[in-house]
Amino acid sequence: MFQLDCTRDATRRIRQSVALIIQFASCSHAFTYNLQSEFVRSSDWAQMLRPGVYDADIVSPSPDGVTIKCDPNDGMIAVGSGIARVSGGKQHGSFTRRWDVQKIGGSGTVDISVSGGSLSVMCARWNVPWKYTSWSAVTGHSDTFKAGEQSAVTTEAVVIGFGVGGAAAAAALRLAGVESIAVVHKGASTTEQSTGVMWFPSNSTHTTRMLMEATGSDTANQTMVAQYINDGTAALQFWRSAMDMAQFDGSNPAYDYTQYTSGSVSGNSWQLQSCIDNAATGVTCGAVLVDTLKQIARVDTEIVDTATRIVQQLDGTFRVEVASGKVITSVVVIVATGGQGASQTDDPDLVLATENNGFSTRVQTDLGLGTTTLDDPPRYHVEFITKNAGIKTVRWFAADKCVVKNTDTTYDLCDDYSTRAQAIGLFGSSQAAKSGTYECSDETSGQYWKSFIQTLSEFANYPNCETGTHLYAGMIDTKGGFDIGTTYESTEIRGLFASGTSAAAFTGDAYYGPGATLGLGMITGFVVGPTGRTRIDAWKRRRLVSDQGDGERFAKRVPDLFMASVWVLGVGIVAHLATNGGWIAKESWVDGLRIAHYVLMPTGTILATVAFARAQGGVIASYPNGSAHKAVGTIAFVSIWVQSLFGVWALYRNIKSASTTRFVQVWHRVAGYTILGMVIFLYVSGTQSTAFNRHYQWHHAKEAEQSAYAYAAVTGLAGVFGVYYAWNCAAVSTKSAYSTGATTNTGLQNLL
């Protein structure tokens, strides 16, 4: 601890004090647990005074995860989505993926339990070379910063998959104002084989309770279903303004598949008007829908290839790798690759989306994210049928009147294909069929589709069920992948979204109405667009104030230094005022306070100088209403230096002239109170400014605001006291505080 040497050598005291304060400030910011970002942005971390060194040996696999080997005196940071526990460490309050160990101690080892994904690890302490590495069970060790240096951001958003979920997300991103969009896809999608019908729930006709009545909804997430209804209402309005749409079979609107307790609901299925007008051309309307969305999206880069991996980089961007070796770096990623398709089943003949490969699930595994699915994932179910030839074909309509022979099975010809498939049993189940009765209630989905298929020539005669027919529980695709919230963004990694079937797990096994699969893709795309734009804008703001890629560190230092400087200056002013008035009788205390004043004022000035210099490298002038803040700050900075230099000059100059002393003292105080007013303005306006907080990211904004008001109150009272004392003592003759001999001056001299 620094002990104050009460000698009269003020110059030496000032030099020692400033050096120790600067050293302490540097040291207190140097340890890893003071880093105000998730991880350092480059190996040249200025706060440590030494560069970082890549060292793969600090991480080694263990039975429960990994073991970190550092110097016992080091602190450690580990960042990863799959971290469950860190021995001797704790999870960071602001960054959920980050775990800190302040000082390792012991043998220098830390055990980390990790369930998957990648880890970035650093071992560091002040003023010694520090070590870092990245590790994953899949790829092994890699240089944390090398990948980031080699990959520049090439696009703002990348969409993986170009069915309705991906195309709608790309179109919504473009309509939200995203400037650059890339798409990676394998070619034709399941959407292009469909009728292009889209189902949108409506908050005027649907409630959460109603949708929870749908077959298979027992595993649905009610909170997300409620949001889905509201999103569906807004999405329909949004897409109708962007595309020419009309109700499917407008003269006789289609019914939802569920006959709700409150009654049947119709009119929620929509289709492009061009498809309705040209229904007789035989063009697949799903392909028309995707092409229309592509025209709106106007993507900048389209890569027809298979995405193989997504890696989140330390600057917050994502690195998307594709099979051909190409790499796309993007601020946000939208996964719209559907479900697992036929990749996880022994019977691909019962799957429509045979090309889907479970990429969204692989992303969840690679990044160590939570999953939306269980061992048996939810599905979009559909019924399949085999006749004498033994070929399995999808059975959308039950026009052949085949029902299951097993009378214990609740099976109804009037139900939709998803409900019929679930009645047969679990995925892959089959049951022998027999001819049944096709009877449906009026104003229900079954009656609607019975009437619909009667208008189709190939079903005009309603053939009976053939002998030997079997019915199967098949699927269009599985639902879901990584865990998402109500904006369809990962609950663990910002900027990572799911759209379409990749986001559908929250609906359970339910299939709400005609076009529910495509409709969900349109709804999730609608939500992802503006949310993705928000994430992109936030990333740009962070980069705007970055210092060689370490934006959070740079941003945090400026307000820290500013607050430190103004409080040091404030304490110095109070110390000086406390020597006036004769309240402190002990001369040594008075001398100590005067010495403190002449130590603290230059120290505060130096800290203010560093803060000012760093702020000039930022973007204060570009803030809304930031010009006044910058102008006052510049004036205050210059005035503080003039005031400090003048005070030092006055300290060493033996002023004996009463008139000169009065002038010096009055000028010194008027200037001091003026500067104090400017400092209070800067302090309060800084904490009040939304732009300031957004750019400089004060992690304790409320506390900073309260400290500004406290500072204003303390220094304001001190200023009032100074003015009051000067007024009452103006006519009093007393000994000058700066004269070595007796002299007669006004009481204003005592205020210096």
C-alpha cells in the first residue's frame, strides 16, 4: 500500500502518486475477470501489455469434458455453449457462454464439464505473455484468432436452405433493409413439389386453447403457439402487401383440420392469385411461390451446394462452410434446411422430404446448443398406402375408402392425412386395410375435402378399397433442431435463427390446416427478417466503436476513465475547500488536505486527458445531439489543463500583492466553478444519452446514472459552500495561505 510521505517536495509527490494510480488502474483492468466482453478480439490485447500466444497444450480432453492447464497465478476465461460446470469458476453475469476463474492456484488445472460444441480458452495475467486456444471434440485444436483474421465479413445475412422457410426469410430480410444476403441450398426443395397453399392462424378466429385441441398438440409449446397466432395475423397482412394472394378456393374457403370444441373455422388457407388463376396449367404452385419470394429477396450470392458446418467466430460473426470448400462469413445465419428427412430412418419410402439431411440438428450438436426435440422428434405426419404392387405412395385424400381393419383403432376417413397417419400408430407402423364408409359432418374439413375430391375427374367414381391394401404412418419431415425462442432465434447464440420446418418443433405433432407447413415457413420468415436486421445493426454499432476489433474493451475504458477523473477532481476540490474556514484546527491535517488537493488535481487531469484522447478515436460527434456533448467536453478539457497549470504556478509563486492575490483567487474560483458545471453536464448528459449508452455499452447504466446525480449533488453543495464562504469572508484580513511571511489581504486569499 502506498504510504503518503508528508514532505514539502510537491513535485515528487505528484509524480509518485500519478505513477501509482496509473499502475493500479492498469493492473485492476488487466486480469481476465475484468474483461468487459465475452472474449478478447485479437491476440494483441493491450490491457495485458504483452501479446497472446497460441498454445494447444493448455486444453486436453478428459472423461467429463476437458482439463485446462495454466500457470497457478493465471486467471482463466472459457467460452462455449455446452459448458455445464467449471471447477473453481463461475458463470459471467452478462455473457452466459462465458465462465471465469479469477485465480487458478493449486496445480494450475481447471476441469470443465462440456456437453459438446467448441471452446475458446485463455490463461492470462498482467504483464506476462498469455496463452489461448480453441478446441472441439469434432475438429480438435485451432488458433482462436487465425480463422477470424483470414475471413472477412462477406455478407450481412446468409440463409441455408431455399424452400419456403428460407425464401421467405431472405425476402423478409431484404424488405427489412438488409443490404447483402447470401443463400446456400442444394437445389430443388420439398416446397416446389407442393400446391403452394399457406395456412395462417388468426387472433380473431383462433385461440391457444383451440390449437392445442389439434391431434398431436400434446407436446406443443403453448407459449410459442400463442405467439405464433399473433405472428400469423401480422404475417398474413405483411405478405399480402408484398404479393398478390387470395383465399384458397375463395368461393368455398377451406376448413381447418380440427373441429374445435367451439366450432369449425374456415378461411385461413391462402394461395398466390396467379396459381388460382392458372390452376388448369398444371404448374406446381409451390415452385411459383418460391420463385416469387426469390424475386423479392434478390439475393446477392447464391451457392448451390451442401452446407456442412457453422462456426461462431469471436467477433460475433458466423463462418458457414460448404462441401465444395467455399466459406461465407456473415453477421446472422438462418437455418431453413427442414428436418432430418430420410437420414435417420430405415424406411425412406415413408418420407416425402427425402433430401433433407438433419443439418439443423447437426448445428445444434456442433455448437453444443439445447435441442427442441426428444429422441423421437415431432413430425409433419402423412399417410402412405400400398396396393397389390407393393409400392408405397403418399395418400393425401382417402377417396378409395380404405380404412384399417383393426376395429380397435380409431380411424376416420373424414380426418386429414396427418390425423389418419397418427391413428395408424408410430412412424413406420402399418395396418391392413378394408373398405369403409366416407361420411362427414357438414361444415367440417372432412366434408369440405369430400366435396373437393368429387370435383376431380380421377376420383369421380370413388373406387372401393382393393384387397391386400396396407396403410402406413409416414411423414413429410421431422420438425426442429436447436432450441429457439419466440422470435425463432437460438436461445443461446444471438444471430442464429431457424425458419420453416427447422423451427416447427414448438407445434408438436400437430398439423393445423391445409398449408400449415408452408404457412409456418412464411410466418417464421416474416419474424426473422426484422429481427435479423436488428442483430445486424447492433453488430455494426459494436464495430463502429471498436478498437482494433476489441469494441467492448475500448468502449468500457472511456466511461471508466471519465468517471474516475471527475471523482478524483471532485475529491480534490472538496479537500481544498475543507481547509478554509478554520474548522480544522490541527495544522498537520490542513497541510495534508492541501497536499491531497495538489496531488489529486493533476492526477484527475491526467485521467481526463486519457479519457478525452480515447473518446476522440470514437464516434461521439456522430451521436444524435452529440455535438453539444463533444463541444462542452473539448472546452472543459482545455479549461481543466489551464486551471491545473495555473494552480501549480500559483503554488510555487510567492504572491505578496493583495490586489494580485484577489485577482488570482477570484479568477481561479470562477474558472473552477465554471469547469465544474461543464463536468456535471458531461457526466449527467452522458448517462442520460441513449446513443452514448448504446455505443459505449455501460454494463451498469443505472448505477452510472445514479453516480452522476450523486456527483452533481456533492460538488454542487461544495460549490455553494465556496460561494457562501467567499461572500462572508471577503472583508476579513487574514494570513495568506501562500505567503511565507505575514501579509494583509482580503479573506478571498484563504480560498486558494
